[in-house]
Amino acid sequence: MTRSNARGWYLLLLIPYIAMLWVPSYSGRSPELAGIPFFYWYQFLWVLIAAVLTAIVYFATREPTAADEATDEPLNEELA
Amino acid sequence: MDFVALTVFVLLFILVTVLGFFAARWRRGDLDQLHEWGLAGRRFGTLITWFLLGGDLYTAYTFIAVPAAVFGTGAPGFFALPYTIIVYPFVFVVMPRLWSVCRRHHYITGADFVRGRYDSGLLALAIALTGILATMPYIALQLVGIQVVLAGMGISGEAPLVIAFVILAAYTYFSGLRAPAMIALVKDVIIYITVIVAVVVIPARLGGYGQVFAAADDALKAKNVAQGVLLAPGQYWAYATLALGSALALFMYPHSITGVLSSNSRTAIKRNAALLPAYSFLLGLIALLGFMGLAAGVQPQAPYGAQWVVPGLFLQMFPSWFVGFAFAAIAIGALVPASIMSIAAANLFTRNIWRVYFKQDVSDREESQIAKLVSLIVKAGALFFIVFLPTQYAINLQLLGGVWIIQTLPALVVGLYTRWMHRWALLAGWAVGMIVGTAMAISQNFASVYPLALGGTTIPGYAALWSVILNFAVAIVGTFLLNAASVTNGRDETADVDYTSRAAEPAHPSQLVPAPRT
């Protein structure tokens, strides 16, 4: 993947800003979810969406090298 | 006094104390070197960094204050959720660059980076002082978290608070950053258990979430919050600017930067930007405890006011042993950030004030000794503050701290991308931002929302955001003026490749000592 292609993926990270700072788009009560107003469950949903978007950008722009693999230990060795 | 709760609480407290001292031997390094004591040798991988930053950023004060805000004002207090959603894309993009340049040049603090980048001792001093100033009241507020849960178990007086802090100070002194990192493992596990149990059991006892929101809506309307659990249209701007300003400020705090720099790779930071939102989800659930408190009819209690909501709710809903468990989660949740904050402030003082202005030819061992000593002084100061002054002072100062720390953003973050901004223009912008931001907050009697009059309209928004925009404007205009006047902009000791590099080289002689792993 070329460098310029990789940069395009970073635009995904702008989406949570637009969604969360555009408060009137989610300030309403309906549709409710099991009695929870839209305002609340929508923001909880965005915690997940933002994390997934970040993960997508992470995998799409990853440039693994030998040096990098050596410094970041596998998770299961962490607590040793 | 509740002896069952107290026993569970004390046992968990003893467990983390033992861990705190034992941590000195964990991934053993030479603690007479500041990067070992103050950054744990930059050896934490993805998982430990996740626990450390989670324990560091989501503090006990947060767990008390966010539900209290929701309990008192309804939806506006919920801005903590969008705030912690939008902070991580920023971390993903920006913080790996800070990590790389700091690793490459053996910088331990943000002010170290600013000095190296801009060749300006004065700008670095401004960054260091702002960091220390913003951190001190934050440490003090962690004590409030402990105080509230102690009161919940019927313990009053200052002695238990002093004992807790002396223990904290001792293991921070001996083990450095390894202590809070190891304690964070335990703390985060019991916090997750507590919150998951709370958000399942409490709504079940109150008749479900629908019932909780309906009852909270009624309770807020009875308190003259006309829009109930929702935002009024006049609050949209405040909600958005508080989220954005807080998100931009969070990783300028010294304790956040310390957490980032202690990780072992850019990859660990990027992975954490995707994994730390798990704590944001948790924080959102904790915020809902405010509504559960309203639905359950918890009454604010002097002198804690609305901050009583979480302890009050737990006492009403849970058996004693679980109350002790939950309260321990909150108290231990205060120790982790307090420890990291005091280490971060000590690193700043030692590196950017002591070493520059008091004693330049300091040995590694002396440098580490000074930092350990300063970490004690910082905590003693916080304790003094809480014991002898009204809590409201610490709350007001912490609010100002957010306005202050965001003023370091132009130098720290823009500096990671370009050296276009002139060092003296950045200093001028910082000074203007500090003064105007402080004046805005004081003019509103220490409320964070300032009604900005622009042309014919007034926009109520977070004072930190308004003042940092002004800071940027001054820095940009100043840069044009200083460049036009050909004022010298110093020598940059960093190179473009430093911001994307993965390893430290060439090594500083003091860091060639091999650090044995245990």
C-alpha cells in the first residue's frame, strides 16, 4: 500500500468528531430503546463505532517491520 | 460504623499496598535513573499500558463527580461520554509522534520535547509550570474521592486519609511508576466488577432502565430542570465545546504524557486508542448511576452534596461486603492516578526546573533522588490542601487546571508536525490564553461555561476552548510578525525522521547500562 493511500484511511477518524459535536442530531428522546432515550443509547453506540473505526485505521495503515514486532511483545508475555 | 464493609475495604487496601512495594522488583531496572523510576524504563506493552492509562485517566474523582453532575443537572453532566469518545482518534494520530521523538532523544516530559524542538528554555519552563500547576489540584481531588467513601463507611476525621496517603507516598517513592502500573491491574478489575454488578442489579431493583429514566425525568423536573433527562437547545453549544475542549486537554496533562511515554512502542499506543474506549463505555455506565440515584431517592448529604450519590446509592442497594468491595475500588482508584500525577509533576520539576535553573551538572542518581523527594512534597501539598482548606478551592482550581493545561497544546501538538510557529509567538499565545482563560472562568464564578459574545449573538461554551483559540490566533499572528522582523527562532535538535522512528538511537551513555529483566 502506498503512503498516500494509507493517509486516506485517517479520514475515517474525523467521523466521530462530526457525529458527537453535532449535538442537535442526537438530542432527542425517541426512538427509545427499552425505555432508554435516544440521546443516551446513541452515544453509547458511538463508543463502539469510534473504537471500530480506530481499529480499522490501525489495521489498514499498519506497516509491520521486524523492529516493531520485536519491541511490542505479544500480549501473553506481558504479565510474565 | 460498618465493620463488614470496613474489613473488606482494609483487606483490599493491604493487598494493593503489598503490590505497590513489590512492584519495585517487577521488570527490574535501575531505579536510580529517572527514566526507570519515572517512566518504568519505557517497557510497558499494549496490555499494561491499557491498564495503566485506564487507571490513570478514569480517576476516582471522575467516578464520584460525573454521576454527581448527572444527579444534579441531568444530561449536561453526560458530556463526559462524547469527550472520551473523541479523545482517542486524536491520541491515535498524535501521540505516536510524541512517543517517537521522546524515545529518540530520551525526553521524559513534554517540556523536554518543547525545549529540544524550539531551543527555548523559557517556553519549556512555561510548559513545565503549567503542567505542575494543573496537576496539583487534580491530586488533591483524588483525596476527595477517598474521603467520600470513608464517610460512607461511617469514618470521619483526617487520620485515615493521612495514613492512606503516607502509604501511597512511600511506595511511589520506592517503586516509581511500576507501583501504580501494578496496582492498576487490581484496581481496574475490581472497578469493572463493581460497575457491571451495579448497572445490572440496581436497575433490576428499581424496575428496569425505562423506569430509571422515567423516575429521573420526574425528579429533575421537580428540581426545576424543565427538560428533565434531555438537553435544552440552549445547552448544545456548551455540551459540544466541553466535550471537544476536554478531549484536547486530556493528553496535555503530565500524567497522561507519562503514561504514553512509558509504553514500549508506537504500536502499543495505537492499539490502546482502539482498546481504551472500553473504559469510556464503563464511564458512561457510571454516569448513569446519577440517574439511578435520582430514581432511588438518594438525598445529597452535607458536606459532600451531590457527590454523595454513588456512596449513598451503594449503601442503599448492596450488602455490606459488596459495599466494602465497591468503596475499595473507588479509593484504590484514587491512589493510581494520584501516584502517577505526583511522578509526572516530579519528572517535570526535576528535568525542567531543578536541572535547568538550580544545578546543571546533576548526576543520574541525584536526578532520580530529587524526583523521588519532589513526589513526596507534591503529595504532602495536596494533603495539606484538602485537610486545611475548603474542598471547593480544589474543585475550582482543578477546573482552572483544564483551562491552563490546554494552553500548552499549540507548542506541544503543533510542534510535533511543524516548526513553523515562532517560539516567542507560542510563548505570547500561551500567556494570553492563560490570562484570558482564567479571567473567563473567574468571571463566571468558577463555572466552566463562558458566554462568548460574538457580533450580535452569544455562544455559551467551554472557557478552555475559547481561550485556546485566542492562544492560537496570537501565536499565528505573532509568527508572521516575528518572521517579518527576522527574529531568530533558535536551533531545532530534532529531525523529521525522529517523529516516526520506532527505536532509541543513538543512546545516551547513561542508558547503556543493561537493565536485567525479571
